[in-house]
Amino acid sequence: MTLLANSRPVRARLLARPLTLLTLGLALPIVLSPAFACDPQVDDEYSGEPLATIRGAVQSDGMATAADVAVLWFSDKSGTCGGPEINCSGGGGGSVDAWECVQACGPEPDICNAEQQVPYGACVQACGWEWFFNIDWDLCVDGASGERVSVSGEFPAAFTLNLYQPPPADALLQDAGGLRIAYGWFIVADPEVETISLSLYDDAPPPAIIGGSGAHVLIYAADPIPADSDWGQYLGGAYDVGYHVVEVVPGVNCDDVEPIPGEGCFATDDAYKPSAGDLATEISVELTAFETIDWPGL
């Protein structure tokens, strides 16, 4: 069996590097490293209409503890990332007896689009070979920061988050076209912990993150986002300026798929699409162990 493969990894997938995460202290102020100091979005004297109001409920797997609902904004602290980046992988193989036929199909495409990949795949498949390609988008980030936001409601059964200002400037990630979006997770945090560290290289999960949502993320569009822009393709649609709730479309994890004899499994990354209810979407966060949540992008 001869195998061809082509892969174009990005510099860093979401959370592929150690991060320092800052909670948004909702029930209790959180003191953080000065390099990531965070201020409240509003002070006690502020009165005005919020830019966004998000409502939700907390589900529990039996855990009973004090907790904060928070939004965690990812960022590019080093300035080396470019927001969403395309990740293309492909490959195939077959009998060496068909190699001459495959060579007649021309060189393997070096551009990850259907216009080039599909005709090439059809040609080598006509030679008796298999061929596949996947187009995925990855988010290049290397840090995270946060700020306190207003919360009300009968927590933990229900909660309301009021956001009075845009996210901090360092949370705005630019795509190749210069369009800016802030991308955040909904998490549940232990209010007694001051510093939260998260690294995918650690065997132990971060004890301070005690829940969250794998079904929705929060974004803030600082610019109008066309559907055909890099951000639009990564997030599955067009977005007006402002806050938006985005739905996570789970990818395929081959470890979770029942194998079919004689057929392979091709893993796919999580994808996104605009939530039908946008800011009216009720967010469900689960109070549970960190490792049991299918975090977006992981």
C-alpha cells in the first residue's frame, strides 16, 4: 500500500499552549497577576442599558458548591497569531500497480479547495486509489484574560449576565483581512481560587474551573463580519457589530465512533454557526469536572 498525505497545520490550535486564565469574579472579586489585571466592566455608580443580556441555567451532576458563572476571553498576547487560520489535510493510497495511472493525474494539489481537490480525487479514484481531503479552521491564540461582569438571578439554578462594555482591547483577534472579533467560553469557576492555570500538557485538570458549556461560545464583533471572510468562515456565518451567542457544531472524534469493518474514520474539528436565538439563547452551563466537558476547540 502506498500512502500520500498532505497537511498544513497552523501555528497553534486553540489551547495548544499553556495558558493563564482569569475568571470573571461574579460573586467574589478575583485578584490576579498584575500582567493580566482585570477591572470591573462597571462600577457601583453606573446606570445604563447593557450592551448584551444573557440568561441561562446551571445543571449539576450532583456537585454542591459555591461557584461563579464567567466568560473567558482568549487573546494573542505574543502578537504572533492571526486569529482563524485554515487547516487542510488530505491523503490517499492504493496499489503500486496503479502508480503510473495516478501520476497521469498530475501533481497533488497544493491548494485546499474543492475546485482543485475534487477533480484530482476523482482521477486517482478512477485509477483504483482512495482519496480524501478535509478543510478545517483553527483559532490561533496563546493566552486568555477576563474582567468582572454583572450577574443576577437565583444562582445556581438560573443566572443573568449583563455586559455593559465591549471586551478588553487585547481580546480582539484579527483575521487576515483585519476584521476583529473577541472569542470567549462560558465557564463555571471556583470563587475561592485567585489564579487559574490551564495547560493541555498537564495530566491533572485545572481544579479551579468546575464547569462550563461545550454547546455555545460568546463572541463580540468589533467590525461587521461577512460570511466569506476568514472570521465568517470560521464562525459559520455573517455577524453584525456587537455581542452574539454562537452555537458549537460538534466534530467527529474517532475514539467515540463505533468502527465499521472495512471503513476508516476521518476526524473533524468542532465547527460553529449563528445561534438561532442569538442573545436570547438560554445558555446551559454544567457544574461538573473539567475533563467531562467537551470544550469547544479541544
